[in-house]
Amino acid sequence: MRSAHRRPGVTEVQRLIMEGGRRLHGQVRISGSKNAVLPILAATLLTDEECVIRNVPRLRDVAVMTSILRRLGAEVHAEAEEGEQVLRVCARRLRTHEVPETLVRRMRSSIFLMGPLLGREGRVRLSYPGGCAIGPRPINLHLKALSDLGAVIEERNGYLEARAPVLAGATVHLDQSSVGATENAMMAAVLARGMTAIYNAAREPEIADLQGFLNAMGARVSGAGTDVIRVEGVGRLRGADYRVIPDRIEAGTYLVAAAITGGHLVLLDAEPSHLESPIAKLREAGAVVTARGREIHVQGPDRPRAVDIKTVPYPGFPTDLQSPFMALLSLAEGTSIITESIFENRFKVAGELRRMGAQIAIDGRVAVIRGVHRLSGAVVEAMDDLRGGAALVLAGLAAEGRTVVEGVRHIERGYQDLDRKLLEVGARIRRTLNGAVLTRRTAILPAPPPPIGS
């Protein structure tokens, strides 16, 4: 068995261990969106009043962001209400404009702090962000957008230093449709003088959620969901009470979990309209998917059919679901082709899937997947891509025998209680910490569903 990577001084070793071959059956409640809540938490810095954020997922990235907010001087209190996490954030007194390097390097989304701190404090200093190693994600789009609004940005000894005593509304043209740059420009513009227009803006649902939160604070933002967003600057923002949208990538992952095991799952608190492209591909692969309000029902096929996928910005097929679909198509009848047009290094998981028997050939940004009849359990590693880690868990659910997934900390950056949720719909899975089992059911469950093929 390969040993997990360890950082100096860290002895904690977590693994997910599963016995595959069981059809999943039951209900899964979808958590709040990771990619929506992170910029929303950053936006709480724009006001000195308390903000209440509901449906906050319990994730490593959220914990890092709250640590950053506290280090900046904000008060952050976590509460549990009706089984979900609620965060109360009050940035009445900020004591610094410098974001701690140790925390920045743990999460790329820390770049979102530039816009709010420039809008609130007129200055910010931070190192280059970290995050998943899935290829270059240059921050030049962020810096250009903030510069258009009047910020002066310099690089000194590996740090970004920006100042803007006064931000002014401007026309911002994004060279690429970047979610992060769009959100940073929105947050910087809400307190700027005058009108800002952001062209070639990203259209993701998380953009619309940030607009909803900013407007609840008293901002004047319109156009989210289109490629032109307009922001009329205001003098100040107030606190707000806001509920985060469901996580469409988590929902898509559980849809694939049902499909890859031939199971039947009902996703609760989901938003079907955010998943139209993945749902279409699942239907093309043979799954039966129906939506009823905020529920999605999915019945997996006995064996999926091959499909071709190309990742593109929303509303096209999301790059974050490419790896889970690669696991599914590894078992499909026929040959599938996946073209990754967003990130150049997002095929790292292919090597780990091949350890389980998958037949995947990579040529640049194209993966050719020749479906096999079965995968075999193996020791695999999530490495530093949380979506690739989730794909390995999905493969382990369908594989014959025992699968051990190492690098669990990466998966926990984006999935709340993944092992527990899977356990409660019939998976044989457990999470271990230095050999001790951590996974437990939280409710009395019906008898587990029959094995695949029974």
C-alpha cells in the first residue's frame, strides 16, 4: 500500500476505504454551494454590519476562508440551525489589510478578498493564491479588472500589493469569461463611484448568487446570468440575511454515483436548472433522470453507454464534473471522448483510474476512454484535485473488491460528509484516521439495497 503524502510535522493519515459492487438507493440532501459561499463570505467585508449566511457547507475551504476573515479582524460565529451551518460575520473593525500567506496558499479563492478590501479599505496585500493543481489559472484577469476600476497594483517579493484610495466606475472587458474575475470586479465596483459595466462576464449560477447577496446588502447590481453585468456604486452597504444556493457540482457527483452503480437516488434541496447539461449527458448514457421541484430522481442503467463530452463555460458542461464522468465512462459500452477546454492538467485522475483497470489514453486536452466491463479495487490517491478525488470514490463504489483512496483532505475541500452520505444510501464505505474508523450513520436506515447484478 502506498503511503499518503505527509507534510512536515503532520502525522494525520486519512483514507476512504470501500467495498464496491452495491447499488445505491435512497435520498441525499445537497449541501450549500462551495463556489457560491466563498465569494459571499469575502463580500461580508464590504460592510461594518453583521451578515448572516445560511446553508453554509462544512468544508475545509470554508474553514480557511473564515480563518482569513478572523485574521483580518472580522468576528465569525458558527451556529447549527435545523441541521445546517449558519455563519454570522461582522467586520465592524478590520485590523489589517494583509491576508496571511499561510492561509492564502491553502486556497485559491482567497483572491476574492482583493475586491472587497480595496472597496472597504482602499488597499490590500496578499501572496499568490494556492488551490487545486489542475493547470494554470492566471490571475491577470482579476488584476486587469481591478486596475480598470482605479487600483494600482504592484508585485513585490512574491506579494501583490494594491491600493485605491478611490475606486471609480469603469467599463471592464474580460478577455476570458472568468468566474473569479467577474466576482472580484463586482465586489470592487459596488462601493465605487459611478457606473461599472463588466463585459464578457461569466454566467454561472454562483455569479447570480453573489449578485443576490450584494443586492440584499443594498448594492445595485443587475445582469447576472448574462454576459454583461452592470453595477451602480453606492455609498455604503448594510448587513444581510442570506441563504446560499445548492451545490450543483455536489449534486452532479451524486447523480453520477447513482449512474455508475446502477442505483436509484433522490437528491433533495437541489436545483435542476443548474444541471441541464450534465443531466442531458446522463440521459444520453442511459440513466433516467427526472426533476420535481427541488428534487432530482435518477435511476442508473445496468451499464452506461459511451458519450462524448466537451467542457465549456456555463451553461455548457462543467469542468468540475469532467473527472466524475470519466469514472462513469470507464465502464461504458463503447468508446467515449472527453475534451477538456478549461484546464490543461485536469486529466491527472486518469492514471489512478488506470490502476483500477480503466482503459484511458490521453493526448493533450483529449481523453479517449474505451469502456471496460469491470473495474478492480486498488490503492489510489486523490493527489491535489478534489474533483479527481471524488471520481476515484465513484470508481471504488462500482469496482470489484476493496478500494482505498488516499489524500482525503483534498476531497474534503469540496464535499461535506461524502462518506456518511454514501453510507446512508447503501455504500460500504468508511473513513479512517490513522487506522481508526470515523464514519458513522446518523439515522436508522432500511436494509441495504442488493448488490449490482443481483
